[in-house]
Amino acid sequence: MSRLLAAVAAIAALLAVLAGGIWLFGAVVAGSTAAAVVLVGAWFAVVGLATEAATRRRSSLRMVLRIAFVTTTVVLLGAGAYTSTHETTVNEALDTGPPASRAAPAAVDDLLAPQP
């Protein structure tokens, strides 16, 4: 029973550390989207290496935390990619003008030719 409790506690701690790092580096520290992607990627690399180092002597937790880390990474990266590329609301001002059918005819015959 203690192994199960240790595994659940380790997974919860791993998820909290990953989520806290995403929030900190992706929303608070980073000044741009590119910086957020780089910082969060570096955070995942640091947490992954720290997890491997911490479980070097605990083989019972190693595979459990590897699975939890990879699953969390795939889910969060997939959710981030989806929400970054699928927007449902557009708040952009559109330029409007008269229709081309009501515009005055051009003074030159070939609009693509160099003009004097």
C-alpha cells in the first residue's frame, strides 16, 4: 500500500511542478509567444532530467513517473497546439469602401505598366 501511495504522491507532485512551471514561464516571465515556447520547453527538459535523476535509486517509481511525464507532456502540448491554432472569435476591424463596380474607371489602360 505504501508503494501505491508513494506513486500517487509522486505523480501529483510531478503534475504540480509541470503546471506551475508552465504558468510561471509561459504566462508570467515570457514577454512573447516565442519566448514562452522556449522557456516552457526548457522547463520540461529540466523537469524530465530531474525526474530521471531523482528516480535513479527508486526503480519502483521510475517507470511510473516516466509514463506520467510523457503522458502529461503529450496532453499539454496537444492542448496548447490546439488552443493556439483554433480560435472561434475574431475581433478585427475590417476596412470597407465602395464596391469596385461603382469606382471611377482608371485613367490608364494598363494598370500594371510602369507609370510616369
